[in-house]
Amino acid sequence: DIIPQPLLDQYLSMTDPARAQTVDTEIAKHCAYSLPGVALTLGRQNWHCLKDTYETLASDVQWKVRRTLAFSIHELAVILGDQLTAADLVPIFNGFLKDLDEVRIGVLKHLYDFLKLLHADKRREYLYQLQEFVVTDNSRNWRFRYELAEQLILILELYNPNDVYDYLRHIALTLCSDKVSEVRWISFKLVVAILQKFYANNANALGLNFINELVVRFRHCSKWVGRQAFAFICQVGMFSLFLCVHLIWSQFG
């Protein structure tokens, strides 16, 4: 009653390999690009009409097809709701996390948008996997690490201070020592955001421990780039005065 059946059948047949050979080699990519719009038109109650097609596209041998789905999976999650997302999209999302960097970047760019739609217990499972984003197929792909730092700034609100300290803190410190200055600079903002997270939630002990770690790791670094990193961290945000006071206290107190 929503879409004429012949039209829907034509759309679903776009995943047929024979169509790619006789009609258009990129027809599967076009199908993947249009899928969120078709899903929105049909509504979540008719997701069963598209589920098999989506899974077929998600396992397509062409990385461009999988990349297209990776960039839109967060939009599809909004359309389907939390239950269908957990049942049908999370397994595909997990597959994209282990895919080529060209596919993973689609997931990474909207990581916060997808994780915030999950229940807290399911969302917490990804804390163990965030570290994997630091490693890329090509170490020169610094924009990948830059995007990770930007997403982590948003993701901080989804986790409690203890989880941030145990998992995200390590990633932030690693990114602060990146070889590319652009990555280091956005990571300094991430460090300040983590400190804000601690003190906004009255996790003062965690904040103080983190500051001490910054002092040891960067302020007393034998290399000038490390000491420069500490100065930039102090410069970035509202914690600059607090950090300086703590430094003076630690040196002369």
C-alpha cells in the first residue's frame, strides 16, 4: 500500500549480480545509497522487506558498496529504532569495524550518532574496541586518527567517569603523542574535555590522577615536543589556570 510491489521488486533486484553485468556495474552502490530513503518510506514495520537486501549489500565484494552503507548506518538506526537496531544493525556495524579503512571511516565519522542510540549495556561493550581505531591500514592516514579524537570528545558524555578513565584516557594520551601536529592539537582538546568530564561529575580524584599523569608524561618529558604539548594543553581550555596552579604546587609546594 506504500510502494507499488513491481517498483519495490525492481529495487530489490538491484543486488542481483547479473544486473551489474548487463545494466550498470555500480548498480549495487546506487541501491545502497538509496536504502535509508526506501526504509524511511516503508517504515520500520516493513523492515522485513529490506532486511535480506541490506545484509546482501553489507557483504558485497565491492568496498564502495559497504562504505556507502557504513556512512548511513546511523541514519538507518534512527529509522528502525533501538530493538531492530540491536537485532539487525549491530552485527553489521561490528563487521564494518573490522573492514578496510575506507569502510571503517564511514562508521567512525558517525560513531557517536550510532552509539547514543544503543542501550547502555550494549554501548559499554564498544569501550574495548575503541582502541582499535588508533591502528589503521596506512599509518599516514592521519585524518582517521583526527576523526577519532573528534568523535571521542562527543562520546565522553555517553560513559561514566570511571569508564572514561579506564579506557578513553589511554587513547587520548596516545593521540597526544601522534606524529602529526593536527592530530595532537585536537587531542589536547580531548584531554581538556576529559578533565571537564571528571570535575563536572565530582570525580576529583580521577581528575587529579589524570593531571599528575599529564605532568609526568609531558611537563617532565625529555623531548621539547612533550613539554610543548603540556603548554598547549594548558592553553586549550578553562583548566589552564588550574593546571598551572597544580604545576606550581607540585614544583614548589
